Amino acid sequence: MKIMAINGSPRRAENTARLLHKALEGAASLGAETEYIDLYPLKYKGCLSCFYCKRKDKEHGVCIVKDDLAPVLERAKQADALLFGSPIYFMNLTSSMQTFLERFFFSQYIYSREIPSVLGKTLPSAFLYTMNATEEQATAFHIKENLAAYERAV
């Protein structure tokens, strides 16, 4: 089993990274092959809405943008499970994590209720969030609602 952890925090050795590393340690102790990715040092941009990934005369589900994120997206598709980690900034994921998810999710979706994804498999995943907020503050700022769309997309 291959498990990939993707860190969307600019603080590459702090709380979010620590949680992801601990999760991968647990998976490795059970025999999983693991990979850890820090998004912040990578040079990449968001979806261009070019719809190349939707073309039926090409390899459907492949993003045409060739940047530092391209090989990460391909390895994520090969994983058996994904862990997404992000601190919560301004009641949402970091921009680097949002951009990653935008490119990953959009390229895999098909506009079909019967077959919603070209991925061809169910990809178990988990989101690990870090934030300096109490449960009451998170509720007052609607953080759970802000993150729900990302969690439903996987």
C-alpha cells in the first residue's frame, strides 16, 4: 500500500508537518510505503480552465500544465491513500493546498453522475488541520462549513 502525505503549510517543520509525519510513521509501521510532499517549495499555479484534462482524444484526466506540481499529481493518482495537511488561515485551507486540490480534483472529474471520476478507484483520504482556534471559535467562524466541499470532493 502506498500512502502519500501532502503538506500545505509554509512552516515545513511545524505542527502540520509533525502530524503528517506521525501519521506516515504509523502507516509505515504497518508495512505501508510512504511519501511526504511539502507544497511550498514547489513552483506551480492553479488550474487554467483549459479543459485539456477533459479531452477524449488525449489521456483523459491528465493536466497539461508542466510545472513542479505535475509529477506530484501523477504520483498522487498512483497512491492507495492520501493525507492532506493544512493550517487554517483566514477560515480556510492555505492557498497552496487549495491550488493543489483544484488541479488534482478538477483533472479527475467527469461530468457524469454514473462515472464521476477517471481515477478508476476509490481513494481513501484524510484531512489534518491545524489552527489556533477553540471548537467554539471554529463554529462561530463556520470553519467546518468552509472545509466541507474539499472533504466531499475526495
